[in-house]
Amino acid sequence: MNRNPQLNKQGELQHLLTTEGLPISILRHILDTAESFAGVTEREVKKIPLLRGKSVFNLFFEPSTRTRTTFEIAAKRLSADVINLNIAVSAQSKGETLLDTVNNLSAMHADMFVVRHAQSGAAHMIASHVRPDIHVINAGDGRHAHPTQALLDMFTIRRYKQDFHNLRVAIVGDILHSRVARSQIHALTTLGVPEVRVIAPKTILPSKVERLGVHVYHDMAQGLKDIDVLIMLRLQNERMVGASLPSSEEYFKYYGLTQEKLAMAKPDAIVMHPGPMNRGVEIDSAVADGKQSVILPQVTFGIAVRMAVMSILAGN
Amino acid sequence: MRIHIKNGRLIDPRNGIDAISDLYLAGGKVVSVGARPADFQDYRVIDATGMIVCPGLVDLSARLREPGLEYKATLESELQAAAAGGVTSLACPPDTDPPLDEPGLVEMLKHRTKSLDQVRVYPVGALTQQLKGERLTEMAELRDAGCVAFSHADAPLANLHVLMQAMQYASTFGFSVWLRPQDVSLANKGVAHDGEMATRLGLPPIPVCAETVALSNIILLTRETGVKVHLCRISSAEGVAMVRAAKQQGLPITCDVAINHVHLSEMDLGFFDSNCHLVPPLRSLPDRDALCTGLADGTIDAICSDHAPVDEDAKLLPFGQSEAGATGLELLLSLTYKWAMHMNTPLIDALNTVTYAPAKILGIDAGHLTPDAPADICIFDPEAYWYVTASAIKSQGKNTPFLGRELPGQVKYTLTDGKVVYEHL
């Protein structure tokens, strides 16, 4: 288990499981490839035959709309056959184990698995047990990683800011439970962003988070100063039920992004959100729909980035 | 049966012996160390040239999974594993199904282990009925049935009033109470040490304060009740410091650590290695170093295997869903020996933590080679290395963080009651 399980012996991408430990050359290769596909998605005929004859299985053990749909569109634009399995309501509820499910689907000649699971490490486990010709893409595992989301965020940042080396990026919200934040942090630091900040109350920050290479802030005014890129995280309602936070009203007052707070960042700062948004909890509608928001372009870029990941994996 | 073990390096921590010396056994007892007794006729001679002869190991925590959990392991498989690991006495925690909370269950277990006649098994009784943390068990009856102490295993005991009553009741009879310090609400369904690795891997964390807050309660209640307390499987640097302070105050406290925690840290989780899913969690490197220091200065009295055989399917799950535990009986000696080599700890001191020290905690006459003591003996080859593989392990549990690793120290013979119960061919 010591070797980075997402790289093959040649150091090429075998699976995409996390952005942690991913060489900068591979990160850049994915972003550059995505750039070339971004044109495809704007053409009249949107299909290219890179994955013709291949079967991509979307294995979603957790509900998802956006991620599953963009993966499906990406695979179809590459001419793959796409099979969507909503496992939350099928075999697993009949007691079949995760590996049994995966083995059964492998027997149906799958070429690629796109996996979302509520447990951290689920995609790693699948990747370490599938046949060597099958590729696994992690579409979100527990609190651990969501690498394609982070990659599409990097793509978005590059589109709007060009260079990573002079940026200050702030990630605001529930870092503790966020696989998106973890993947973003690793991608940003690898790509050379000199200052990544996390801003949140202490109850939703994981311990030793500074060891990931970020600066910790608890106050929006201080944390947003001189910021080029703001990434707002979704605050899940269940956090209010436990003892993490007292109320969504108080959260919005101190950590929700309003025009007033946005003004504390650089005037040309962009605002991102991985979705789905809770308007009035972590972000005000005026900001979400405002001219600094790049939230909808993120979704669009998600298709090109996922096409890039799939085509690179299929080529290795 | 008369057995003459000759030319071995005899290490007997209790008696301070570390020398090439012969050992003579008869009638299930040690007869003589060094000099051949008059008219001793060898029935069998074991040539231990180049080997170490020490008391059979005493393990303070080995789950045998009977009754009720035979799909994980059986007495047959686990007692063979103990013998293969040089373990001749072991204490089994009460977390079977049903738990060891009634004399009949304990008697049945004693009867079954006696009929297998391999190693000595000392059941630890449940502190509360069904380990629910509500009503006390019939401790005196359980003691009469064969329980040597009372514990709550890893089951939560949230109600401090119940804990205090249990400690008071146990102290009435002079029984000792074994507790693994962990506050259930602070552990909050976590699966990994609250540190850098859990943050990176996104695993629900168990903070150190889950141990220290519980420890603080236990220490205060020990002072209040005067009961003898044994702390099981301490895991943190702060915990070690608290135990050290409590011992300095003269409280009747002893303490053990699991051998995996002496070697490993959170870093060994790597990419979600479920073999490293243990209870308590593997903590930080400074914590591990503090555990080693605690062993060296006597704050921690003993090392246990924390043997917990788990069936393989239960490990083939994402880390957080996988069952905690690792097989350990057959690794205890090798890992203790390896630790001694790394730390430059004299072997006699290292072996004390798995022989005489745990025997004292159990209150049994074992773990030493004084004439007339039970002839429980482990003979191992310190120069021989072995690979930890599923087929090399006799336990039904094949999972350990050390799977695939090479370990020093191969057990060659194990004797219980002067009878060879394991022989490495």
C-alpha cells in the first residue's frame, strides 16, 4: 500500500483518486487537455470518438445530480457507452458488499468506473481490487477527495486568472466535512499558489489543517483581505442539528458571503462555489448571481475537465 | 514428563537471570535451573543451543471469540495460535456474544479451554450485565467461576455513577477493574487519531482528549474507591503522563500498551490500510515515542498483543466501515523482540513486559522460572526471521499491519505445564 495507487509503474495516471501527491506535470496535462476539449463542447457536433466501444459505469452510492450528469455528458461526448447505476437503492441495500458489486460489474466488461461513496477511501479500495485494465475515477469519497471538482476549479481559476503563482485563494466554510476543500487545497498548493487560506469557525475546521499548507483564519474581514479567488463551500443542514453550529442565521451573518464582505477582497476577485448552493446560508443571491461570480462557468468547464480525465486514463 | 532443556540462553526477568544455563522440568514444574538434580533421568532432551529460553508469555488481552463469534475465530484456532506464539497464559476480555456476565458462561469457557489443554486461559468478567453499563454483574460468583478481573472491554460505560458503584463493589472483594480509557461521546464514532492523517484522509477523528478525559475520571474514581485498576491499551503521550503522575501519588494503578502501538503511528494508515484500523487508534509519532518512554521508565507495566481476530470480509471494506482489530498472539514475541533491538532495551527488561509483569497484574503464579514454578516456557531462535503471511499464521484472523513484513525471533518450542504444546518443524 505504499506506492501511490493512482499512478502506474511508468508514473502515468492509472486511476484518478485524489489530487494529493499528483505530479504537477499530470495536473497541467489534464488542464491543457481540458482546454482542447472546451472547444468541442461549443461545437455543433459535440462528439469525438476517443472512447468509442468503451463502457463507463457511473457507480453512485450517494445521490448526485450535477457530478453524475456531467460525467455522463463527458463520457457520451467521447462516444463511450454509459451505464448509470444508482446503487443507493439497489444491490447494496440487499446486503451485497461493495467489492461484490464492483466484481459483478467488472464481469460485464466495464472499462471505467466513476465512483461516489459516502465512505472516505472507497475509491482507493475499489482501485486496489479491480483488474489492471480498469480505470477508477473518484467522484467523491466521504470527506476525503473529489479530484475532478478540484480540477475543474483549477481550470476555472486558470481561465480567469491565467497564472497561479501570484494568487491568494480563500476557501470559506465547512472544511472539516468537505472532500472538495481537501482536493482543492492539494491542487492549489501543487500548482504553486503561494497563499491558500481557510476561513471558518473552529468547529468545522479539521485539526492540523495547517499541515496541508494553508493559513487559518476565523474572521472574514482579515481572511478576505487581498484575496483573488474566493471559494465558498456548501454548508449542509445536518451541521445545524449537531453541535457544530448554532444556526444558519448566525453562520450567514459572520461567514456568509455578501456584497459587503466581497468588497473586502480584491476588486477583481472571482467567486466560486462547487454547488449545490444554499442561498442565504453561505452565499447571498446578489453575490451568487453577481458579476464576480463564475459559478455557472464552473459547471460548464466540468464537462471538458471530465472528458480530459477520461481520455487520459483511456490512453494510459 | 521429564524434560531437559540444554545449552539455551536462559532469561528469567523475575530472578534477574540472563545466562547460558540448562533447565530441568518434571511433573509440570521447574525442578532446577543450572545444576542437574540428583537422579534426574532425561525423558526428552531439547537442544536449545543458540536459542533463548524464557518464561512462556503472558498476554493481557487476547480475544478468543467464543462464545458466539465463532465465524471470526474458535478456541481451537486461537489457542493453537497462542501456543505458536510462545504464549502460555492469556486473559480474554468479556466482549463475546453473549458477554461473559454469568458464571455458567465462564465455567463453559474454562471447561472448553481445559479440554483443549494448550495454554492457560483467564477470563475477565463483564463489569456490567451484557456490558450495557447499567447493572452490575455478580462479580463474586463470577470470580468463583474463574474470572480473574472485571472489565468493560471496549463497550461504552457512559454513566459515571455506574462506574463508581462497580469500582466500589469490586474493591469490597479486592477484585481489580480493567478499563480502557475512552470517553464515548468525545470519540464520537471516530475511526482514526485526530491528527494530520485523519485530516488528509478525511476520516472521522478520535481526539486524544477522548482518552485523557476518561482517564481523568478513572484516576479520580480510583482515589475515591481505592479499587485496584488496570488501564488497558493506553495510546497517547498525555495519557502516559497522567498515569505516571497517578502512580507517583501511590494510586493502585497498573497499565498496559498494545504491541502495535509501540511500533506504529497514524502515518502507517498510508492509503486507507484497514489493517491499521485499531482500537484505540494509532496515534501520532510523538505519542508512540511517549509510549516507548513509558515502557522504559515503568509507567507502562506490560505489553499485550491486543489479539482481535477479524474475518477477512470485515476488513475488505472502506476504512471507516471495516472492523477494527488485528491478529496478534503470534506476533507478540517477535514484535517485542524487534522493539527491544531498536530501542537498545536489554532483552531481560523487554521480556519482563510480556512475562512476569503481566503475570503480576493477573495475580497468577506464572511468568518466571523459579524452581517449583509451573513449567510454562517459550524457546525461540533470536537469529531466525519469518515472514508474516496468511499461511504462516495459525489464528483464524489473518489481518495485521505487519502482513508481508519480515520479523525477527522465531518460536521453536512452547511448553505449558511441562508439556510441549508447540514445536516448530
